[in-house]
Amino acid sequence: VISISQFSQINNLLGYKTGDDILRYISIRIVRVLGEKSYISRLYSDKFGIVLLNIKNKNDIEKKLGSLLDKLKEPYYINGVRYELFFNIGCALNNNTNDFSELLLRAEESCTNAKKYGFDYINFFDDKSFNLPTSTYNLNKDFKNALINREFFLVYQPIYNIKRQKIESIEVLIRWLHPTLGILNPSHFIDIAEQTGSIVPLGNWIIREACKFQKQIKESFGFDIKICINLSYKQISNRDFVNCVKKILKNENMSGHNITFEITETVSMQNPDRLVITMKKLEELGINMSIDDFGSGYSSFKYLLQFKASNLKIDKLFVDKLNSKFGMIIFEEIITLGKKLNMKVVAEGVETEEQFKIIQNTDCDEIQGYFISKPITSQELIKFLITSNIN
Ligand code: C2E
Ligand code: CA
Ligand code: CA
């Protein structure tokens, strides 16, 4: 399986026509290098699938793919403009299976892993990583059951308002209680949920559960806490999304003012026009939008222009660099930018008192991180709110 790195960026920046042209050029090059002793197809989006025939030796395969990678790495000229691309290749050998769909799954798993090593990497499916219980490959198999058996639960992380010295919002984070592996963080399964499309029903469940919890807090404390919910691009680009949210709000008898949706750059890159319309409808429901992981992506400024969000979450990356002169300058400038745009600015991943003290002296509105609390269960959060000075 060959994957083109950051292909969605090409589509976004240069348009689908150029994206299609590039895909065509890539296919021509693959056919030229591999010739007739192979089956070549485009699997989907940025992925090509290749079956190499009459070649058994791993070294020979590596050589062949190496020359393919060299060819693919040559610049692409489209309308006189030069483009250079990065690729990753994942391979599976039919040593211990001839089941084609199994081989394809293994090659895809290796390709996903290749991305973790960097660009232009050829990765072979390895029986050891395949046996690793937390490999995407294995979790993929358990994921369906997890949905049926309701193995997911939510944890909540308090967000502290510095000026008002109290917890005013909480971020909702999902966990998977795997029957044998224990509690798994979303990094292990959000991709699977997105790829299988399950993120849509799962996402609706998250919103519903979070709304119920918000109401429970209100009933216990008479206090409206805002819930910040992460959205995946698959959810927000689903045509039915706004209606589902409306239904949930209606069923729970809740106002949208208590909800903030957090979106990252990947969300905003998929279908910006649709997203603008969806965001407008959400806004009409009183829901706020928050730009998550700000500063860690490629085009953060671009989407500040595109989307009207009310919150800006500065990535932990910058909080970690507060002890350096440059780090401090960048942190303060992001806050200035957010404030000028009338946004509430939240610093993420605050872990130490030292960081907290530095941030306290800036214009930053809120902090989130282990310094205040790790993500905790609903029961723990209620206790936390009771002992902390929420009033
Ligand atoms: P995120 O939205 O940036 O969430 C913050 C992540 O930082 C959480 O990881 C949280 O546990 C972690 N964190 C918070 N404070 C600290 C700190 O002081 N130090 C360190 N080292 N980490 C801290 P988590 O829960 O593993 O979530 C990872 C990512 O998975 C989230 O990043 C979010 O993008 C995604 N995610 C989590 N829950 C959901 C969900 O319900 N739906 C969707 N679509 N994505 C989710
Ligand atoms: Ca978030
Ligand atoms: Ca974040």
C-alpha cells in the first residue's frame, strides 16, 4: 500500500483538479516502474494498492520498491509549477496467509506505521508488531464488539478560569475499557472510529452523555458548567449533524449555550465551505466553537480567518516552552492575537506551578492541564467541584 503524505493539503491548497492530475501522474509512474508483473489500483483517497507477482525475496521487493520510491520522488510539474511529494509504503508478504483481504489489512497497518517513522519510509508487516495487542490491526477487530458491548466511557478534565478563579468548563474525553487491555486512550482508536465511520454514532453518544452530565451538575450545584466536546471531521461533515445535535438538545431540554465544540485543523481542512454553513447553524443554536491545538498545525492562521470561533486553545507545545525567551514571546503573541480577535484564550497541558505562575501574569483566560487536574470520571469530577471553590 502506497500512501501520499498530506494529500488533503494538496487538494485544499491547489484544488481537486490539481489533486487529480497528481494522482494520474503518480499512477503513470507506478505502472512504468512496476510494469506488467503486478496489479496496480488506487484504493481510495491518497492510497494505492499494488500486488507484486513472481517476487518472493524480501530484498528483491525492497529494491523494487526503492526504485519505485525514487521515481515517485522526482518532481511533478503541473502548469509549469514544480511539486515535490512524500510517500510511505507498507508491505505484507504472503508467508503465512494467502487471504487477500487479510494481506491488504496487514499492508495498510504497515503503511500507517510507516508514517510514524517519518516520510519516504518502506515498512514491512512484522509478525511481532502484528501480535502487539494495541496495534491498530488488532484493535480494529475488537472495535465492532466494543460498540455493541458499550465499552466506551467518558472522562472530564476541568478548565480553570484564571481571573474568576473557578472552574467554568470541562473538556469531555473518551476512553475505551477494553476487555483484556484495560483502559485505552483515544490515540489508540479514534482513527479506527473515523475510518470505519463509527465516529458518527459514537460522537452522537458522546454529545448525549456529556449533555446528561452537564444537567446532573446543574441539578447538584445549580451551576451551569460549559462542556467542551471534541469533534471529528467525519462528524461535522455529516449532513445530518446539526439535526442530531438539535434532537439531543431537545431531548435533554438543554440550551446550546452550554456546549462548546472543539475542532482541529484536520476538521477544518476537509470541506471548508460546508463547515462554514454548519458552524453558522450551530451558532444559531447558541453553541460556541473552539479552535483546538492552535499553533501545532500547518495553516492555523488560515482558519482563524475562515471560521468564527469564540475560543482559542494554545497547544501544549507552547506551554512546554514557556521557560525559554522565544517560547514566552510566541505564547504571549498568540494570546494577543486571540484577544484582538475577541476570543477566550485557553492554555492546554499546564502541568506545573511554575507554568501556572507565568501564565497568570499574561492575558490568558483559562488553563487546562494536570496542574489543575487530570481527566477524571464523572463521580470524581463532582467531588472535585465540591472541594474546589466553584462558587
Ligand atoms: P485534545 O483535544 O488536545 O485533548 C487533550 C489531551 O491532552 C487529552 O488526551 C488529555 O488527557 C491530555 N492532557 C490534558 N492535560 C494534560 C497535561 O497537563 N499533560 C499532558 N501530557 N497531557 C494532558 P486524550 O484524552 O488522550 O485525548 C487525545 C486526543 O484524542 C484529544 O486531544 C482529542 O483530539 C482526541 N479525543 C479525545 N476524546 C475525544 C472525543 O470524544 N471525540 C473525538 N473526536 N476526539 C477525541
Ligand atoms: Ca480538545
Ligand atoms: Ca488540544
